[in-house]
Amino acid sequence: MKAVVVGAGGIGQWTAHQIGLAGGDVVLASRSGSGVGPGVSATPNPRVTTAKVDATDAKALAELATGADVLVNAVNPPYTDWEEKWPPMAAGFLEAAELSGAALLTIGNLYPYGHPTTPMIEATTPEAPNGHKVASGRRCGTTPKNCTAPAGSGPPRSGPPTTSARARARG
């Protein structure tokens, strides 16, 4: 298995390290090009290499992901910048997955579910947002072109980011 994990925070580092331990070849990419830190592993994993990439640059992401089985989006802009920075990042990942043929796995959050009253165990669990940040996430809809549209103009999200990436992941 070949994976490209973008985002060298704790989740990205841990994900890259675990895929490497399982025998996969991993590129851990970030703005800085940093690798797995001592908080995750005191011993460098030879199956994990590093690269510098801008998560909004779809062509650069696609170049890294070409030949990979999966492109992992483990980026997360600062909370205060989420509305501004997330849509262009999401657009970059969606386009990169389409261009490269890699399945797209996005490490997300639970904003769209607000304060759920039922267990979230189904893909059909209804969204019930209680904040304004969900609107900026929804701008991405299911195609990259919707990620740059004004808030609320894209289609509502009703499933995974792309059905083609999901289908590729199932084989």
C-alpha cells in the first residue's frame, strides 16, 4: 500500500507512522516538510518519507498522490481561520484525488451534527448543525468547483466528499 498523508500535526504523524508500521510506504507532507516527531515515535520509521506541499495546490497534491492508493487529508487550520482556509484546502484535496486516482480519506470533525440526540452509527445520521461553520464546510459540496462558491450556494453535503473516491476505496 502507498499512502500520502498531508498534515504533520499529531493525527497526521500518527497516521503516517501506523501505516508505515503496517508495511505501507508513506509520504508525510506538510507546509514545513517535517516528519514524525518524538511524541509519536522515538525511532524514525524508514517507510515514512517527507515532502513539502501547500494543501490548496491541487496539482502539487495530485503529483504527490499519483500512484498512491490513498490520499489522507489530515490538515486542520486554526479554529479561528477555519471558515477562510478550509474551503480552498478541501477543493485542493478533492481535485487532487480526481486527478491522481487515489482514494480520498478526510479526517473530519463533528460540526455538522451539532448536539446529536441519537448515536452516530449510520451514514444516514441526520445533520443538525448548531453553528455557522458548517455553512463554510458545505460550500464544498461534492465537487471542487463548489468549494469556491459563496456560502450556501453549493449543494448540501449528504455523504462522503466524492463518490468516485469512495468507490475506488472499495475496489
